[in-house]
Amino acid sequence: MDTTTSVRVRGLRKSYGDTVAVDGVDLDIRHGEVFALLGPNGAGKTTTVEILEGYRRRDGGEVTVLGTDPGEGGREWRSRLGIVLQSNADASELSVKEMISHFSTYYPHPRDPDEVIEAVGLTEKAGAKLRQLSGGQRRRVDVALGIIGGPELLFLDEPTTGFDPEARRQFWHLIQSLADSGTTILLTTHYLDEAEALANRVGVIAAGRIRAVDAPAELGGRATAQATVSWLAPDGRQSVRTDTPTRVVAELASRFGGEIPELTVTRPSLEDVYLAMIGHAQDGAAEGLPGRSPATTLGGVAGSEPAERGVAGSEIGASQ
């Protein structure tokens, strides 16, 4: 039995009639990591996750989740999973403690309800009716229901949709505490800053295929991509893409005699890389061709050409 991988997927396929939703997905999620699965609507993300959860049958490929084929998983296997959907049906007249205590009876070895209520930060609201809770507090109840069984693997589907910034940050702390306790977490989200803050690794799925899997800081070659140096010159804003931003900044400092007006140095963000990947994948799908590989996607984000025509690292002096 594999002791390092919670999820292993090879050649996963699923179609609905003539529409191919998942087209040969390969994926590994390690024990104890937070893995974020990113993709636009219609990319095959939800179908893939539902197959992993055992809620949808696949057409082909091999899948094991916690050592079991989800299509054959029984009650004992399901008790090892926690699932937090985008929305759960309310029993609005129940209190927080009543709801969580009720769900605990479904599991063979549940966690203590009071302990779980404390873990999700709802101790002061334990006696409150669900209908009296704010959106953020209600979402914490959803997470409590997902972890009451002491899951080894937790599925989180768009967990902070509709949250205000403060509530999102508080929720992130909760998820991080679960990860620190050793729970493996599969997160789906449209918030790229959320994926960057929480995930050990991210996977990008588009047009039914995994386009790349890497740490957020490394995805699509972000860490080694050319930097864009931008500043305000006497004749307007100038930019240059370069592999040696320190040298460019030093040259600019010399030209300006010190402070460089409105200087910025940036590399491609996770959003830049993600949008390039799904854009290329969708272009390929529209043409009936495979999407470009991750190695070729970064050119549209930060290629080797100057950001503005006529501006290059060796021409900085001429622009002043």
C-alpha cells in the first residue's frame, strides 16, 4: 500500500454524451499536503473531484483514494473522508452544537463535538441557531461537519465564496490549522491568492486535462521568468524585460543619480501564469488540438521581448 500518496489518478476519463469532460487526467496528492485544483468553469474540475469523492462513475482510467477505488468504496472508506460543498442544506432551527452532534453519530470514531466547535472558532456560538449565524460563521459550521469524523482527506469546494476579506483571512487560518494537524486537503477555488496562501502545490486543469502541477511560486516557471523593470523616464513610462533586474536597476540608478522615479520590479504573478495556461488550452481545444504544454505558456506572460518596442536593457541610456 502506498504510504506517501492520498490520491493517485492515471488516465482518468469521463464524457457526457459527445462532450468530453475529463480527458486523460494524471494526478498525485501527497499525504498531509494542501493541494489546490484550479480551473475555469467547464474545465473538468468538478467532475474530477466528484469522481475522487465517489459520487460519480468514471469512464476510464485508474483512481485510488486512500488506497481504495472510489467507485467501490464502502461506508468505512467514506468515513475517512470529509466533504465541504459550496452549500449544505440547513436545519436552521438546530443550534450549532445540535447540528454537529447529530452529524457525529454518522461516523464510527467521531471527534468530540465540543472540540470541533472550538477548532472552528464557534465556541461562543455553540448554542445559537444556524439561522442566526453570519455567512462566515455558517461556513465554519460546514467545515465542522466536514471534520467531525476525523477525516484523513478533506475536500473543500470554493470554501470562501462570498466572504468579506476579514472573514476569508480568518478562514485561511482555520484551514492552515487543519493542515498543520496532518489532514490532507484538496481545495478548489477561483481565488488565486487563496491558492497561493494555502496550497503546498497547485494543479491547473483546462479543457479536461491537467496543464501543470507545481508549487505556487514555481508554476509555469514563475521563479525563473524574466522580470519586468518599469520606471518613469522624462519622455514617459518605460519598461524592459530582463533576466538581470539588479543590473538594470543599478544602471538606472547611475543614470538618474540615485532615486529612480516610480520604479517597479515584477515577475509574473500566479494569475498571469494561470490565465496564460487556460488561454492556450482553450485556444487548442477550439482548434481541436491539444493545449500547449506548460513550458510554452510563459511567453505570453513575460517573454524575451521588451515590454515596449524600442526599450531594451542595453538601450537604457538612450531612453533618458
